[in-house]
Amino acid sequence: MKEKIISIVESYGKDAYRLMDILSCVQSEFGCVSVEAVGVIAEQLHISEVDVIQTRSFYHFYTCRPVGKYAVYLNNSVVSCMMGMADVADEFEKQLGISFGESTPDALASLHYTACIGMSDQEPAAIINDVVFTSLTRDKVKNIIAGMRAGKAVAEMVTEYGDGNNANPLIKAMVKNNIKKTGPVIFDAHQTGAGLAKALGMEPKSVIGEIKESNLRGRGGAGFPTGLKWDFCSRESGDKYVLCNADEGEPGTFKDRVLMTERSEMLFEGMAIGGYAIGAKEGILYVRKEYKYLKAFLENTLKEMYGKNLLGKNILGKGIDFDIRIQFGAGAYVCGEESGLIESCEGKRGEPRNRPPFPAQKGYKSKPSIVNNVETFCSVARILDKGGAWHNALGTKESSGTKVISVSGDCKAPGIYEIQWGMSIQEMLDMVGAEDVQAVQVAGPSGICLPPSQFDRKIALEDLPTGGSMIVIGKKRDLIKDVVLNFMDFFADESCGSCVTCRSFNMILKKAIEKVVEGNAIKKDLENMLAWSEILRKTTRCGLGQTSSNPVATTISNFRELYDARVHDQDYHSEFDMHKAVLESCEVVGREPKVHE
Amino acid sequence: MSETVKFTIDGKECAGTKGQCIVDAATDNGIYIPVLCHMRDVVPAGSCRICTVNVNGRKMAACTTPVEDGMVVENNTPELTDIRKAIVEMLFVEGNHFCPACEKSGNCDLQGLGYKYQMMVPRFPYAFERRDIDATTPKIYLERNRCIFCKRCVRMIKDSEGRSIFAFKGRGKTLQINIDRKLAATMSDELAQKAMDICPVGCILKKEVGFKDPIGSRKYDKKPIGSDIENIHQ
């Protein structure tokens, strides 16, 4: 084992910045990053063991104990649960005779839950050894387990491939694109390199000017003006970096997965344009581990673009160099926050940084860096080809261009839609065939839970900003139990834990919601939850803590009647249940106590 | 010579140097902003959030925000006092803190702030988390029940080659402070003492020296936390 790990560490130049890659290799080679492995890695990198452990323990796809030969990661996010995850989980447990969180005694398989894996339009879905299985049913689970027992390779268990590039020999995934509506910016035909060629014919300043004129704003959800971000970074000197955020972890979002499947050339082209504009020679595409199945395909796209001289040395003969490498994450939602992403790229815990300094001043390896979303870079390639003014004419005054949204949940046509900004929620619901809608979760858990009375509101940065997640929640769902509790569980898990308030409040709010669900809450608890949500929002460092109370706060505001129906209208309600408390001892002694009510 | 900037805290005219954080600048002007993770001249962690102030109307951590000319800082408002009290309460319910039996009692910043904000019964439910003590290293007890994740030890205590002796493990609800057994074995008495001294609570304890200061001569026995700073200019 030692020799193998040493060779892995050496293949990354004994560079501690590449700890994520080293841990990923060790995990897939040995099924875990054991205590012994930590010792060897620390020794080879000449860092302390606790520093290796701090990274390993931050990401949930790295494990200390070995996972099974087949490691099943079943998505337990809201939409997966809505689509029948419980049955699928039950079948896995029954077939293997173990519970989630355990491995079979013969180490054949292990079962794990994981947060949203970006397949919300084809749930329930699971990842087994980097291979994605979608639309799972009890029968499909039986087949998978039979395949495991027959010793099949996981890839062999996939018999039907999805549409478009999903059937590409380098992907061969059963994943579907489900592109239901195309638009002029992202999905229209694009001549690869057309935007880059035009950019290289301009001054870098003019490229930024073009982006500013387009009024393009970040597509990850925050909506920061892209041109301005690039402008700040271009003013700095020395080595710089272009980072692309493909860590889409917001439950209900899956558009970057489809963009990387169908628009990878446009994405890399946009990154190269960004590099030229700010004066960077290196780019990193940070992809969430859940999309590892796209690795060979994306690497091949890069190779082809190097071959066409759209990347690499002396691009298109203009004397400009730009290289891109792909960095995989390992399961941490908070790495979608740009400074958390940078920390992760440096091989550390994905803890968001304090600001100032901003990444544009001090980013990757403390050098000026820009971090933009996949869709943003795709838009950049189009804008340079068609012009900033053309882009600015689309959409609304404050939100120009189009938006790719990922629609899932209770509707007839879940999938990917490239819409013009300014569409109302009702128009969207009509478009996706949604009836009997109780609520729409706009922009995922960190966004807003919208009631029907507000369905005339517009999808636009000035009204309802979104990174793309739209979850339709039908009337048959228990909003508090099925949605809010699931979301709070997610945030309590995914908080990096660094800020006191985010670490603690998400737990406290989750427990408070549990109390409501169990029927033990009183009216005062609701007021407390609102007050505590407010403190949390105001006192955390990054976007996670600033938005993680939204599931609680927006549902108490917008669906107060659901809460009122479940809480006691009294000053005190004991959570103590005598019958429950003595249940175990009653079973032992075989009699019931007389309880005076 | 570094550039001087002028700003106000709760209406009081203050002066500081450009790039200095609000906490340090306030201290130099005789104004106490409570801190648990911050230490002067150490890279700020910005993690305890108790130094939250209003900067030009927005909530900011005073340890990570540099002072600027014309900045209007509010440090003493009912809302901020309530937020700080909530954070103290939160730390008390999150860990397992039994002040009377703690070696750091009287010298503990968290306890000091509990008194300052007159915490009686925390408004949050206790978590009662099980946290294991690590006593495997020769010089240090790591009493995790009391850790508040300030990262002072993570940032400041390194071995002779600059390697971390302390680091976080896990995240969110599973977060814990971790000590490197191999490197901790090489710690000198001075370094172990420093680790205990910078720990704002009773999590890092030097072995064999418990309860050294008698009651009455401990740090906060006779004067409340922060009073030394507030008295500088009086």
C-alpha cells in the first residue's frame, strides 16, 4: 500500500495544493483513506497528519473506513424523496440485509445517503462507483444487486443510454438531458472558437467592455455583474487564475450538468476568453464529484480544443497562452461558494474565506482570480460572438440575456428550459405542465418558498433571483415535514461549521422544525424561529449561513396557516411523553404503570 | 509612516491606521468590542461572530473588517447586545460547560462574556453532545466539551517546521478540534503553556498544572472582561 500511495503523491509532484486529487486517488484505489494512508500522505507532503485529516473529513466522499466494493450513494434530497426514494432505499436494505450507513459483512456493498446529485428530473437516483443510476424502482434495484452478486463491473449494469452526448462512448450514461426549451444564448448553434477568435482580435479592455455592455450577471445565483468582476481582477498584476464553478450543489439544480454534457466547448471557450480579458494563463474547472462520470468526456473535449489551437500555447497564432485543468470536488455543498471553492482547489477544507480581500485581489494561491459559473462562461462565448448589445437587448432591463432553469418536482415535464428573464412563475408552471401546485421553491433551499398568491412574480434578478433551481411542490405534499425539515437537515450537514451561528443555528432550527412536526411546538416557538433566523442571517460570513434559515423563515411567513394548524396555542407544552419514556422498561417487566394524567 | 484614518464608534471620534481591523482600532481608542477568536497580530478567523458591529448600517465582523476614513461604526445597540448574548448562550448550549469544575474558571473569556451579558438561562435548547477528551499526548489534555472552535490554536500553534499541531476535523454538526499526536509529542513546555494560554476557554489544558490561580486572583475575579481596555484612556 505504501509504495502505491507514494507513487500517487509523486504523480502530483508532492504538491500539498493537490491534496484533493491525492485523496481521491487513494479513496478509489483502496476504498478509503485509512489512518495508515493519512500517515504516508502526511509524511510525503511534509505536512502534519491533522492537516490531511482536516481535508479528508470535510468531504463526504472520502471515508476513513472502507466502503464496499460497490458503494451505493442514494440521493435523499427533497425531490428524490418526493419521487419514491423510501421504497428504493427499502429495497436496497432488504436485498443486501444491511441498513444505510453500513457495509455487507463480505464487503460486497455499502449503502450511503448523499445530498442532491443533480438528477432531480430523473429521481430517485443513486451513484454507484461514479456511475449514475436514474429513475430507480424496486425492480431496478433487484437487477443492480443481482449484477453486484454476479461480479459485474458497474458500467456493465447500464444498458440504456440517455440522449445527446450521454450516449457518447466516453460517457455512456443512462442520464437524460431533458432539454425542453432552447434559447438564443446557450442552446442555439455555436461555431466553437467564434467568440474566442473575435476576443483575440480585440484589446483585453475591449473584451471586458463588451461583457459590461452585455450587462451579463453571474448565473450561479448571486447575480454579480461579470464585467465588473473581471475589471477588478484585470487591474491587479502578476499571475492570475480563471476558475469555473461547476460545483452546482443547490438541491434541485442540474443545468450545469447538462451544459457540461452538451456545451463543454462553449464553456472552455468562455474560460479562455476570461483568461485573455484579465491576463491569466491558467484556468481550473472545479467539478463536483457527483459528475465524475463526465471526466473522460470533458478531458477529451479539452484535448480536441488543444488540437484546434483554441487552448494551449500561442492560441490561434495570437501569442496568447491558456491552459485548463479539471479539479474534482468530493462532496461538499459549501464549495459552491467561490472562496470555499478556492480553498478546496488548494487542497483544504472548503471553508469560505473572510472578505476582504476578495478573490479578484487574492484568490487561488493568493493570486488575483475570477470565479464564474458554467452558464456564465457559456454566455461569454456567445456574447463575444454576437456582441454585448445583442445580449443586452434580451430579457429585462436589469437581467439581460436568458436563464437556464432546472425544473423538477410535481410537474409533467421536468427538465431544462432556457427562458427569457422576466417570465412569471405562473407562466413557468403552465410551460412545465404543473397543476394543483401548493408552492414553488425558487432557487433551491437557499431561496424562497413561494405561495400561489405570489405566482405572478417574475423570474429576474430584480424580483426572484435564481441560480436555476425550481422545485414544484404539489398540494399532496406535507410542506413542513417533506420539504422544510429535509432542507434544514441538509444545511445542518453542509455548514462548514466555522461560524458559531451557522454551525449551531442550523441544528437548532432543524430541531425546532422537528418539534413542530412531532406536534410539540407552541406559538412562541414560531416567533423564536423567526427571531433566530434573523440573527443567523445577519451574523455569518458566507452565503450559506445568510440564506440557510430561508426554508424556515419563508414558510412561516408564506404558509403560516400550516404552522398554526400544528402548534399549540398555549404558553407551555411539555415535550415529555411518559408512555414513551417507560416503554422500554415496560417491555422488560411486562406490565404498564398507572399514569395519572 | 502608515496612513491615519478617522472614523466614529457610537459617535465617538476615533483614529486608526489604514488596514487595521475595527477591533484593534477600537481597543487603541479605549473601546471594547468583545472577541473570542480574535487576537492581535494573528490572521483573523472571523468565526465566533461575537464582534459583530454595524458598519455604515450593515452587520460586519469587526475582526475582519478594516477601518476606513469616515466609517460609522455602532458597537453598543440593544440589537447588537442581544445578538452577542445569543452567541454566548449558543456556545453554552452547544458544548458542555460546567464552570465550577473547570480549570479555566475565572480566566475564561466565554465565562467572562456570560457575566458581561448577564446570561441566566439560555434561550436555546441544550444539545448535550457527546464529545470525547483526548489525553493521549504527553503535555496536553484536549477537553473537547469546552471547545468553541475559535481556531486560535489552529492558527498559532505550529511545530518547529511550521506544521499544524491542531486542526479541525469534520464539518457542521460533526466538527471537532483535533490534535496531531506525533507532533504534539514534540511540544516544549513553553509551547504547551502558550497553547493553554491562548485558548479562550478550558479546552486546551497543560497537564499537571490544574487550578493554579486561587479564587480571588484570577483574571476576571475582580474586574469584568473588557474593563482593562475601557480604562486605558480614563
